[in-house]
Amino acid sequence: MHQTYIKNSLGGRIFDFFNITFMLVFAFVMLYPFWNQLVVSFNEGIDTARGGLYFWPRKFTLDNYLYMFNNSNLGRGAIISVLRVVVGTATTLFCSGLLAYVTTVRWFSGRRFLRIVFLITLYFGGGLVPTFLLYSKLGLLDTFTVYWLPGLFNAYYMLLIASYMYNLPDSLAESARIDGCGELSIYLRIIAPLCAPVFAAVAVFSAVGHWNSWFDVILYNSSGKWDTLQVYLRKILLDVEQISKLQNEQKQMAEMRNLTPLSVRAATTMIVTIPIIFTYPFFQRYFISGITIGAVKE
Amino acid sequence: MQGSAAKIGYDYEPKPVSKGARKLRRLRREKELWIIAAIALAWVLVFAYAPMYGIIYSFFEYYPGMTLAESKFVGLKHYKDFFSLPDVWLIIRNTLVISTLGLTIGFVSPIILALLINEIRVRWFKRTIQTISYLPHFVSWIVVASIIFTLLGSEGFVNDVLLKLGWIERPLTILGEGSYFWALLTSANIWKGVGWSSIIYISAIAGVDQELYQAGAVDGLGRFGMAWHITLPGIRPTVLLLFILGIGSLLNAGFEQQLLLGTPKTREYHEVIDTYVYRYGIQMGRYSFATAVGFMSSVLGLFLVLLTNRISKKLTDMSII
Amino acid sequence: MKRKLIFLSLALLFLFVTACSKSSEKSKNDDGTDEAFETVGVNEYGWDVPKETLKISYYAGFGDQAESDELAKPMEQFYKEKFNVEFEKIVYSVDMNERLNLMLGTGNYPEVITFMSDDMAEKFIQQGRAVELTDLIDKYAPNIKEQLGDYLNLMRNDDGKIYKLPVMWGENPNVAGWDFAVRYDWWKELGEPIYRTPEEYYQTLKKIMERHPVNEEGQKVYALSDNTQGSALYGAMLSAYGFKNGYKVDEKSGEFTHWINTPEGLEIAKYINRFYREGMLDPDFLNNKFEDWQAKVMNGRVIGNIGTWWHTWVAGQEAWAQQEGDAYNIEKRYINVTVKAPGVEQATDVASNFIGNYRVIITDKAKHPDRIMRWFNWEVSPIGTMITGYGVPGPDNVWDIVDGKWIFKDSALEYNKKNENFHAVREANGAQAYWMVTKSGWIRDERLDPRVTRVSVYDMWPINEEGDFLDEGVNLSWQYVDGKAWDSTLYTVTFKADNPISNTNQTIQDTLLSEWAKIITSASEKEAEANFLAARDKLNSLGLHDLERYVADSYKANLAKFNQ
């Protein structure tokens, strides 16, 4: 990083001190809610209802996690989730990136048109019912395809990646073109590798998006055959909202009694988030390390 | 080097040719790109534009299951209805204030965070902090709300400390004061989102050519100088892009947060367009009305985006389209 | 430029074509009698068993399909063997109204839809998706006519035809509704001073608060708290003043006055405000979600409750019993008390809405609506209700049919093990697994075990020979509850989406909530009164008088329909 080029002045050292202090306080503030959930997930449900849990479990138990793992379909859900993340992220990344590349070729006459067409889709949609009907007509209901096909060309990612590609010098692509390279291979072999940081960031967004999505699963794949991990966990969380909508008092009382305790919901959050935390460093190295474009001299 | 409006064409063909022939030649050269574009266009037509017919229903008294012919045409009635709702200007005010706060403080914070993280020299510390920073993104709003209540409630941590220090005699009802709500909501939004939003900036910073820093060092730039003159301009395209796109969401000021953090006493300040439409549109089964309001927000959003883009093009020569 | 125009026009054409062709096919069904329905005789449960397996598919609302199927297995087997009936119960993990919209949009829905809101039922009926039931009921469902009585008239539309039936209907299964609760053990310390008016309640709470200012951990104890953003506070108070659904009804003139427009409303405001000003009301009462409030109750920080009876029941004694197990002292509980303001004839704390809030319809996809109606007829019979609510009768379950009588197992009557021995066991035997039209009200039948009372699909309360509840704790809790229900059925008001009064209603509800919060958190009585009057003006300017008239008219219309 650039620090290696300069010696640290006194001002710099003071700054470092404040920066690190700030970071520590910041880290605590950011970490605390998550830590609190972790604590709650390891605490007994009925004890948690009394409140007052802060930094450490009061009545430690693994019951909350065991309750989840009792569901034998969890494993299948996890596999489908992973599959969705991999296929979904890879396809979105490839297609949106390719689209971004196409719109950054400076002499391409259709690039402005493309961008406008996609930009509009960021703000306008048909709504739930028309989309549902469309998928129904296309035969996308109750399939795995519905997870990745409607996300192929993502306007937002395209714009993000394109903004990054602007910083790359034209000569890179031009020289390849003169050598007779096709556009697709220019994209794959030259441009994409140089965009590693933004690709990594978009990959994170896309992967997390796919990993966390549950609403579209419940809506389009209602049969349960293609349930992802999130769906199993979400169904537990949805109880709370449903009970508040009930209009029959007896039913409400009956449901309230059986409400999934806070601690199980906390365990849900953990099971969903921890995998992300463990895979994140894999992407992180792409944008912490930095690249040198200058290596390709004009 | 930026996407200027000028077209740079190949100019080593000085022979004058007819317009048609020129077009044909261009097409041939751009053939590959057009093939890719065509696939993308076909896809977007099917998946994005086809469902947009739903917008038409906002001009009718439509309900799912009925055909267009069966629904009564009402023109702009639903749009007018929105503006005749009581308190409508209040909720528009709230929406604008909350989004503006988000677009200013909320927009700048991730950038500052990214820069600060970038300044950390110890690698493992840098990566750890970066990972920790996005954790709140995964904590649901329900939990965040409950933590806020624990902190700011009458028996909460803050009141506890203030009472002990003797600065106040009775506990403050921070959560009951409407005027604190905007600050509270913006802080909560930042708390939850700053780490996650900073990811894209951190990745953008990573894309700044290292040789520029070398050159800067040679020119005698200190650390602050590097950040100001090299890093910031280096991530300018990303910053501008996100800002311009963000403006388009001016009328979406959140939904879940208001429901969870708002109380009857803060209603004057926390009611926004989305919560309003949810209760007066979706919950009451008024599908067309909800569609109408959504459409209005979209039109305004896109208009703002294009406007801001034009301003950006004039000022910085950078455009997102 | 030309390219853009071509694309644009193509897109518009596309849009136009798709919009115009968006319709979902309506199905035809045969709604006449079906001569081919052969039966082989009535089984031991009163059902005329068909020769050919009767299959019914129905959408039951929110749920997890796998879980639902699992729980339904015992009933599935039972119905197949003894009844020759098969059900396909469909549930989705999406909000029911959203799903129903999609069903309408795609034209894809099963033969029966139940547990739907009245509003959604009306939408299906309006679009002609519901089968007319009037003749079917006459021919095949005498039980329904008998049990619903005149209330069936409320199901008729303006032409006098019936397209929907209620589900979860019946005479009120609750003992208490709104109530004024207090911690029994603390109240006993004072010598059990029974309170009957709001003022007496206030005095009692005050005395208890003096004796118990903090709990064991030194945290402050409050007389009252809340988890409904303040709405329960006025809800319960209004019931003490005899208001009906928040309105003062003048029987003679038929006029409905909203409580904000009455002098009693001001009294109520001042009363609650006094709790707040004297520090007896939890200052965070507006922020509490149920779980936060529950935590406070469980930690012994709340003395009483002005609100819904079962809140303190679930968060108080049930939670303590579960937490403390064998060490639980039965006197650590909340008692529910009926409170009446002076001069009021009857408190309206227990409302009984005979037709409930949910409906069932037979859709146009049903191939043999008459057969479905026959099933409905059986489901509403007393035995049908019992089986629906309690599952397969037998020695493994909580009940069995012995010598023609419906006897409960002894272990199920143990109150302190109710969750394990009663609720859990019957669930394992298919209780409430299949439910289309059964009532949730009280089941009255001579065959019923004399040792229980208030039997419904949701619960039953064991009693001894004197008629007192078997469980001491329950007796303690309910000895001061009047339990007199008022019939609120005819007072239900429907707000249709296209009627502007619905907007007014929603606006008034929202505004009322925030004005109420302002009123009761006023710093002085004068301020509270001023805020109250300001709120009154504000609400009236928003159209409250129109709403009052609409509610009054609804009542008259319901009355007319009922007396047809």
C-alpha cells in the first residue's frame, strides 16, 4: 500500500493513534449487537425472556441450535443454498460484467442506449402480481432456474463495474483488438482480471443477496422442493409477524404460547451469518491488497 | 480518461464515404458488441419491461383477477387521492428529511470509514476491523430496535449514566420525543449500514493505481495529501455513481425502521410515504392505489437521477449514462 | 435514434398486448345435485360414508406445508379408514392476503378457501369465483342452519344469497376479555380488598406500590405497563364504561357517539394520565413490544394490567409455572377482575362476536360443491366439532367415546400439566389438523363429560362437582370475573376498499393513537384536558361524525338482515 512509500511524520503518528482508538471503539459498537445475539442464542429461552442479557449467557444451553438441527431437511436446504449462491453469483458476475464492459467501449454506438434501458429498470417495476404471472407463464415456478435467470443482467452491478472500468486505459483493449482478439476474450482475459477488486465486491453483494433471500423462494417455489437454508430459518422468524395479524383472540393466545423464543431466533441469525463471516476473507484479499495497473504501460 | 461525450473514432481512414456505408462499416466493427447487447436487450425486455404493464393498472380500479376490460378507468384518481390524504405534506416532509440526511451524512460516512480503514498499517487489524464493520448489516432491525430501546429507554444505559453524573434529574424520554427521531433513525441507519456500504469504496480504493502513489511520494505528498489528491479522486467515479443513483431513492426513506422504532408520540416525524402506502394501500387491499404511488415515486426518482447526472456532466465531465 | 424508436415501439406493443390479454380463466362448475353420490351407510360418528373416496383440496392460510402434513397424519389415516374422505390441506409461508391476490391473478386456487378475511372473501365473490351456497345449505346442511340460526342471515349479500360461511364462529369461548388485573399474592397481603370501580382499582394499586417499590433485584416496580402502544389502556377503560367497540350507543335514538366526543372519554383520559403523572405507569410503556413487557412482568415489576386478560396469564403465571417448575407457588399469579365505572349497568369487557372475523368459501373450481357442503354439515355437528378440535378419539388421546359419552382422560384434566398432557397430546393425535368451517365457540352437548366446562376446539376447563374450576389457581384468578358477554356480532362494521369511509376510519385510528399518547403523557391535569379537547376537535375535523353515522348505519343494516 502507499504507506510503504513515505515515512511517518509526527502528525501521522498522532493520527494513527486516534485512528486506532476510534477503530477500537467503532469495533465495539459494531460488534456488540452481533455479540449480544450470539450470547442470546446460547442462553435458555425462558431465561432470555426475563431480559438483561448483555455480555455472557446466564443459563448456557445448546438447545436452541439442537432445535434447528432436528429438522432433517436443513442439510438439503444448505446444499441448495450453496448451489444457488455459486450459480447465481457466477452468472450475474459474468453477465453484468460483460454488459458493463460493452458499455465502456468508447466507440460503441449503442452504449448510451443500453445504459439508459438498464437504468430505467432500476426505478421501474411492474409489481408483485405481474412478475409472478410472468414467471408462471415462463414456467419458472418451482424450479431452480428462477433463482438465477431473472438476475443475469443486474443494472446496479453493471453500473458499479463500469464505473471501475472507466479507470482502465483504453490502450489495453485497443492493442488486443489490433491483434485480432474478439471482444469476449478481451473481456475475459484482459479487463476482468484487472477489475478484481470491484468483481470481488460485487461478488460479495451478489453472494450475500442470494444467501439471504427467502421471499422469492417462498413466493415462487412454494412447494418446498427447492427450499434454501434461509427459508427453513425464516419460517421460524415469520411466526412473530403472523401472530400480530391474528384477529381471533383465542387463536392469538394459543399461538403466543407456542411462539419461538427469542433465543431460537438468535440462533437462526447466527447460523445464517457465520458462514458469511468465514467465507468473506476469501473475497477480502482482493480488495485489501490493491493492484497495479501501471504495469501495463501505455 | 473519463467517459466524455466525445466520440473517439478511428481516424486513419481519410477517404470520404457515404453515410450509409459508414454506418455499415461501423456495424460490422461493432458486430460482436451488438450480439452481446442484443442478448442483454432481449433478456431485459422479458424480465424487466414485460411486467411493467402493471403500471397501467394504476389508472384503473383494478384488482388482481379482473381483466382490464372489466376494470373501470379512473385516470388520475388514485394519484389525486394520494395528495388529498390528510397529513400528506407532513409525510412528504418526513420522507424528504430522512432521505436527505441519509444522502448527506449517511452517504459520506462509509467513504470516510473506507479511507480510515485504508490508513491502518497493520494488515490483520485492518482486515479484522473491516470484517467487524459489516456485522450489523446482518442483525435484523427487530434486534437493533430492541437494543436501541435498552440503551435509550428510561432505564437505559444512557439515562443511567446521565442520572449518575447528575446532569439530569428525571430520565429523558429520548424515544418519546418526536424531534429526536430523525437523528435517532439516521444514526441507527448509519450504525447498521456504514460497514456494508464501505465495502464498495474499499474495493474502489484498491483499484487506484499504485504508481500514482509512488509519483505522489516523489512529489512530496504526505499521508493526508495522498488521501486527498490521489485516493479521493481515484474513487470519484464510484462515489459519483452511487450518489447519483442514491438520489433516485429520495422518496424511499425506509419502512421497517419506522415501524419498529416509531411510537405513537413520534408519528408526526416518522410517518413516511412507504409506511403510509402500506397502511392505506396494501393493507386495505387497494392495489391500484399502491401501484400509483409507487409509479409516482419511480418517475420522480428517475427524473432526479437524470437531472443530477446532467449537473454532474457539466461540473465534472462524468456521466453515468 | 431510429433504433431507440424501434425498441420503444416494440416495448409498448409488447406491454399493450400483455396487458390486454391478462385475464385468468374462470372455471365452470356443476352446482346441481349429483345423483351419482352413493353412500354405504352412516358410520359411528354420524357421517354418511361415500362409496367413492371424497377428495377435497383447500387452502388454509399461513403455515409450513411439511409441518402441516406431518401434524395431520393421524387425522389423515382416521378419515381415510372410517370416513373414506381425503383432504389436501394447502398452506403457504406467505401472508395470506398476498397469496390470495396471486391466486386471483393466476386463476389458480383449490376448491375451498378457509380462514380468509371477510374482505378477501368479498373480493372472490365479486369476481364470481365463489359458488352460491343458499340452495346447497337448504338441501345438505341442516346442521349449519340450526347452529347458526338467524346469524346465517348476516352472511347474505344484498340479493339475499349466501356465498360465504363463517369459520371460528360461535358463542364466546373466553371467560374474560378486557380486564383489570392485579398480582394476587401482593393483593392478598393487603387483605384482598376487592375493587369494583376504576377509582378503587387506582387506590388498590397505589397501596401495593407503596409496599413494593422495587423488586428483588432493586429494579423499580410499576403499577401498570403496556405493550399495545397505549391502545389497550383506553380499550379496557371503555369496556368499564359500557362502551361498545369504542362507541356509546344510545339504544333509543340509534346514535353512536365515539368516545372522544363524550364526557366519559375525558374522565378516562384524566384517569390514565394520573397514573402517568404519579409515576405509576412505566415511562417506556409506548415502546414495549410484547416481549419487553413480558420480561418486565416475569421479573415481578408490574403490579397490574389494564388490558387483555390473557396477556398477564401467559406472561405471568404460565411463564412462572414453567420457569419455577415444582417450586412454583400457585399464589404467584394475576387475577382478572371485572371493573365497572359507577352508574354503568353492565361492563362490556367480554365481547362475543358470533360470526367471527374469518370466512370460508367454496370456489368455482369445486367439482362437486354439494359433496363439500355435506362435509361442512358434518364438521359443524357437535361430534364433528369435537373430532376437529381434539383429534382422533381413543385411549391414546385426551378424549374417548365411552358408552356414547365423550369422556376426557384423567391426566388431561391436570391443570398444572396442561401443556404436556392436554395440548401436546391432542396435537399429536391430529387436533385442529383439518378445519374448514368448525366453530371455535362453546360446544354444548349432553354427551359431553360433566367434569369439564367451556369446551371448545381451543380449550376446556375442568371443574369439580360444585362447578368451580378444578384447578385452584384458575379459581383464584377468575373468582371476581363477571364473565357476562355482550353480543357484539351486529356491531361489526365492514370497511370496503373502495369506500372513502375506510380511509377516514384508518386516519382516525392512526391519529387517535398518537393523540392518546400525547394526552396521557401530559404533565398536568389541565394540560391533559386541553390535549383531549384539542384531539376531539382534530378528529372531528377529520370526519369523525361521518364515521359515527356510518357505524350506526352498519348496525341498523345488520339488525335488518338478522331479523329477515
